[in-house]
Amino acid sequence: MSERVDGGPRVTHADVVVVGAGPAGSATAAHLADAGLDVVVLEKSSFPRDKICGDALTPRAVRELDHLGVDTDPALGWHRNRGLRLVGGGHRMEIDWPGGGGFPAHGLTKTRVGLDETLARHAESRGARLVEQVAATEPIVASDGWIAGVRATGTDERGRKVGPDAEYRAPLVVACDGVSSRIAVAHGAQKRDDRPMGVAVRTYHSSPRHDDDYIESWLELRESGGEAMPGYGWLFPLGDGTVNVGLGILDTSPQFGEVNYRTVLDQWLEAMGHEWGIDASTQLVPVRSAALPMAFNRTPHFRDGLLLVGDSAGMVSPFNGEGIDYALEAARIAAEVIDTHRRLPRDRWRAGLQEYPQIVRDRFGGHFTLGRAFAQLIGRPEVMDLGIKYGMGVDVLMRFAVRLLGNIHREGADADAMDHVIAALTRAVPATTND
């Protein structure tokens, strides 16, 4: 419902306002709409639009697409892969996704141009109201401190504010507006400096191996033959004639901020590009970069009517820079908590929403805590060098690492010894990463 009062900005009412229509926002909106809530989703851009990303979805993310009911038929532009190929220290191995325990035995790739629009249109098909080219500018806060919606304004194709101004009113707002999250910051959620950050650098190339059965990661990145960096280079086949090519680096290294990552990318491609039939002539778009907010680097994840999901909450794994799976899973958790308590009296409903940060912490906190320790460890060049030199030659160790880093250990009857060890590790560490 929309109305204009006393010549002021147009006011739209809903049960929930979701800010941002990336994977986190669209998934939250789809789950809420499925539950019968009236949901408005505000997207400052218009579709199709891009985001810097590796475009790869591990089985954990694919499982969430299944929960959403998204059709991932290859005929619709999804490319399936069997697992991960690791290269480094003179070693090369292919590790299949294990499958079982609720996880599919395949991963997917799809450009973010395609993925984000697919998820946004899916949310619309479930009944969510998607409003494109409208940017949320600030929260509306009631006299008791509880959020009452957001103020917003129209934008043009370049993202510039052009109006008209409007208000979107709801007793609950979900911030899914990315690493900078204007709404979260304005409502008092602060970035934490004790969490690792990363940078991703990415482009696209045409390649004869565009339909390869494995996504590929190179674990040995150096600038001009210098020390090994804490990160990896990737080549993710998209099945459409192209591959996503990029690298991700953690800020735990002394080299962070002092090297030219585009130079590192160029040097790496010059050394290995022949394997994929790529060089400067096959590059399709300029190199672009983006920050990766990791390990719950903005908290609290819920306060006074504002929930944070995805990059706005720093839900990116320090192990591998993956964030889409955690965004999708947290979206499902948020929707379940909201739906569970929405018919209760106001005070009990508000109190019940506090379950969201607790569940998210219990689900991801141990993994992210381990990831923080891992990030600090590989930030030491001598440790990174030793790991590449000796660890890459041990097949069972690398298979264990793929499950740990991807957080795809299985439970129940399908669990094996590796799965039990990973589960024990994540339970043993303190999951205090979103306090």
C-alpha cells in the first residue's frame, strides 16, 4: 500500500523492507514472501547489473538454491562442475565434491549479472515487491528507538540520486546492502577492525576450456618472484565460452596494500595462461576489484528492528573468500525467525527476533573463528611457502582442506572420519565472532 500525506514524500507500507537485491536480499525476500509476508525490496541499481565476484557456487550454496526452489537446469545458463582442481608447489590434484549429508555432489557457476537477476526475479515470482533504481538513504527510527522503515530516493543508471524522495515503512528492516551498508552504519552497526579483510580482483576471458568439469585454484601467488601471498588465483569455467579469472588476497600479509594486484594477475596469467588458451588478446572486460568483508566484521547482526544479512554483516569466509553461500543460508535463517515470531504480541515478537544473531553465530561462528586463525597463519610468508611445498603433496590432507575451507563437512550416516574431525574443530573453538 502506498500513500502521500500532506504533499510529502510517497509512503509505502509493508511487513518487511529489504534493502538490497543481491543474493542475500533476494533470498530473504523470497523466503519471507513464501511465508506470506508483504515484502518490499529496494535495489539502487537496475537489472541486469554486475558485481565483482568469482561466480562460483560450492555445494553449500547449491543446497540453498534448492531450498529456494531455484531452477538450476544447465539450459538456463548454469554450468555444473564436479569439484576443485588445486595447483601449487609443482603439484596438481582434482578433488571431487563429496556429496551426501544434504549436500549435492556438484557445484555451479553463473555470472553475477545472471545470478543476481535470477534471484531477484525469483523473489518477485514468490510475491515480493521489487523496486529498482531506488536507494535507501537512512533509517526511520520511532520514538522508542525501534526502526520504522527507511527513507529513499530514486537513482539514475549511474547510481546518482535523482529523486523523487520516498519512505518505505515497516516494523522490520533487513539490511542486505553490501560491504558499506549505509543503513547498518546509520543504525549503529559498526565495522570491527579485529576481523580480516580481503580484496578480489577479477576479469573475464574467452577460453576453449570454458566448459571444464572442475573449477581451478592456484595456491602460489607472487609478485615478480617474491614471497608467497596469502590467497589464491582462480579460473572458473562458465560454460558460455568464457572463464572468470581473478585472485583473492588477505590483509594479514605484510605485502597487503604494497603490491599491485593487477600486476600480480598479469604475471600469473602470463606464466600459466597457455593452459587455458588465454592471454591479453582474450580478455573481454577491464580488471575490476572489490573488498571482501570477512568473519562477521560488522555487528550487532540484530538490534532494534534491523537485521544484517550477507556482506553487510561481514559473512564472508576467511578460508576461501566465499560469501554467497553464507548470505543465502543466513537469509533462510532470518526468514524462519521472522516468520516464527511474527504473530506474537509486539514485545514477545521483538524479543524473539534476538534468536537470529544467536543462530547465525552457532551456525557459522566456529568456522569463521577457525578461518581467522588460518588467515593469520598464512599471512606469514614462510608458513605459506611451507604449506604449498609440503602440504600440496599429501592427497588426504588436501581433501580434508577442501572440506574444511568450503565448510561442506557432512553429518549423519554419510559422515566419515574427516567430517567428524571438522565438526569437532568447529565445536571446539569459541564462536564469539558476532558479539
